[in-house]
Amino acid sequence: MSQTMEDVVPSKIEEFRTRLRGKIVVPSDASYNETRKVYNAMIDKYPAMVVKCVDVADVIYAVNFARENDLLLAIRGGGHNGGGLGLCDGGLVIDLSGLKSIRVDTNDNTVRVGGGNLWGEVDHATHPFGLAVPAGIISTTGVGGLTLGGGVGYLTRKFGLTIDNLLEADMVLADGSFVTVNTKEHPDLFWAIRGGGGNFGIVTSFKFQAHVVKTVIGGPTLWPIEKTEEIMAWYDEFIHNAPEDLNGFIATLVIPGPPFPEELHNKQFCGIVWCYTGHPKNFDEHFKPVLAKNPIFQHVGEMPYPSIQTLFDGLFPPRLQWYWRADFFHKLGPEVRAAHLEYGSKIPTPLSQMHLYPLSGKASRVGKEDTPWAYRDAKYAGVIVGVDPDPKNADKITAWCKNYHEALHPYASGGAYSNFMMDEGQDRIKASYKGNYDRLVKIKKKYDPNNLFKVNQNIKP
């Protein structure tokens, strides 16, 4: 059982405060309520202390303080985690948002990124060099959380998951020591952080392989929700046989308003959001089969890569209500398609939706034991999100999300992408790592035997 901050001798807190370059925020501070907020407004937790670190030394001091005083500890990067696992009640939160630094090296097209950076900041830094690192689909997402869980997005088929492009990381461990991990130094730990989440330490910087991506051709195509089964059956066959330059995630969604035409507003659709990284002259040929399916709306064109990464930022600002459910799928069979039609026709609020991200191409050619990500043979990472600005609708979006998930889960592959999971219990975590779980437990025992880092999708030592 962890201690509370009331159990800590005040002189120890004062000594800790004087060591930091960063700032401590406590409940009596005017900035406390703003500081404790995270992306998901459904999360309402009250930490006893938030340590806003500005350098690695601050992180080391904070880890040591939490361990020596037996405090519950949470680590916050970008604050996007659906289950609010970057916060805790009554404990200490290490906030990494002050650890921002990005350096692009054009000699080998690598980029070193601070543990507190957001993906939009990475895109801003790499784009002038014609480079990009595979990430997600929302630019306000934190680099740390997305990477440690895996990293699925627009570039997955072409360049793999984000973890497949991680070359090295600097970390603070549970004992307060600082290490650099890669294929030669602490290779067991390097293996574990590529999908094993924040279980093994705090990553203060990442080194990624970037790829030549300047502009893409992308945007949405829409069909009436009644065509969901037909479009999903076609898409299931088409996307995995398409050139790896062409990616597109399929969704059930509502068009909430501008910039879409007024006649589409507040109606349900089956949609696909495309991203093509190949030579523009070849796009029309690759896209012919899509247009042959007669979408009722399409807005697909050439744009800078950072533009497609920010396409949905305006729809999903911080502090909306979010409820998540997820699964991996090997196929979109008739029962799956029927469930998507049923629940896609019942979307309760304009921002609630379902996405299926294809996992073929480069991501599928990595061995299932080469990283903790055990579902390399899955065809899709699926996620259902109930979203709304009004707390009064929290129950409504949660119920729809749970019911949608329960209808699909019998046809799923067993586990889920950890970044799409809420706090769902140990069986779900084990199912999501399959045969890699026991290896993760051994590494956890070695580097964090007392489970200091447990506010996460926890791998118990």
C-alpha cells in the first residue's frame, strides 16, 4: 500500500522542491485545477503533487522522491491516454511536457525528440527537410505515450509502426539511474519499450528513423451508412492488396458540420480517410477502384504531410468527454460488417465514431516476437470512441461504445492495441501481449521489481 503525501515529512518535500529546476504544483496552488486536466475530460483525478520537469535531472529527483517515500506515481507525456493513465489520485505525477527538444540529422535522416514533445512539433521540425516519422492521426498526441504503445497511423503500411522506427531511447529507471537503450545497450529493455508501454522506466528522449515524405495525397471519401456492409467487404479485399504507398482507415461516423457541405451535416456515413505517399502521377490509377465504388462525397488532394496529420485536430480539441473500446481483427466477416452497420446507424453524438486501421504492409513483416506487439498477423486495429463536449452525455456515449464493442468482440482476435484501451484489467493486458507477456514480466522484474511504474497498462513483476 502506497503512502499519501500527508505521510511525508514536510522538510523532505521542501528539500525536494529546492533541488528542482522545474515547478511543483499542489492542490492549494491557483494553477492546480488547470494543471491536473488531461485531454479526456471524463478523467477527473486529484494528484497530491504534479512535478513539472524541465530536464532529466528533475525526472531523476522526482523518481527518487516517489520511490523513497513510497508514493503512487503516474507519468504524463502528452496527456492523451484514453483511460487517464497519466494521472493518479493522491499520488505524484511526473509531467514531462517541459522536456521538449527536436534535432533532425540529415546525414542519416534521424530525429531525436524530447520525452515531452507532441507529434505536431515533430512534424513541424522534420517537414522542412522533407522527412516524416510514422505516428498517429492527431498532431496533439504526445510522442511518448503513442510510441511506447506501438504507434498506428497514416504511414503504417509504408513504413511500419512508430516502434518499428525507434532506434534508441534515453531512460530514467525505477532506481533513479539513467540509461541509453538500443540494440546493443540494454537490448532487453529496448525490446520491452517497443510496445510494452511505460512499465519499464521514463523515456526522456527518443531517436527515430525518419523517411522521405514531403507531400501526400489524402482526404476522405464518404458513402451512406446503408452501404457499410458493401463498402467494408470491398475495402477488406482492396486495402491489403493495394500498393503500400496507399493507406486508408475505414470508419463509421457522423459529419458534425463545416467544413463539410451542409447537406451532409448530422448524417451517418461509412467513410475512408486516405493517405498516399507515392509518386503523384501514379495516384489516379491506384485510386480508380475507389472512385468505381461511387462515393457520394470525396475531398482527396495533394497536401503537405503535416496537413493530413492535423486534419482532425479542430474537431477533437482537448477536454471533450471520451470513452474508448478496442480490438484487433483478422477479417471483416459478415457478422462484423453487420454489427458495424447496426451500431454505425446508431451513433449517439456528432463526434462519436469507429475506426479500423489496416496493419498490412511493412508493419506485418515484423516478427510477432521481434517487439512486444504480438498481433503482427492481425489485419486491423479497431477502436470505438464515444465523444462529446457535454458531461451530461457521458452515459449515452459510454453505453453506445460498450454495446458496439460487445457486438464485435466475439469476432475479434482476443487483445487490443494498448493505446486504445481504457483501464480494463489484467486479463485484457495479457491477451494483448499473448506469448510476449511472460518475457515482459521477466524484464519488469529486472528493472522495476517493486512496480513503481504501475499507473499504466500494467505488467506486474
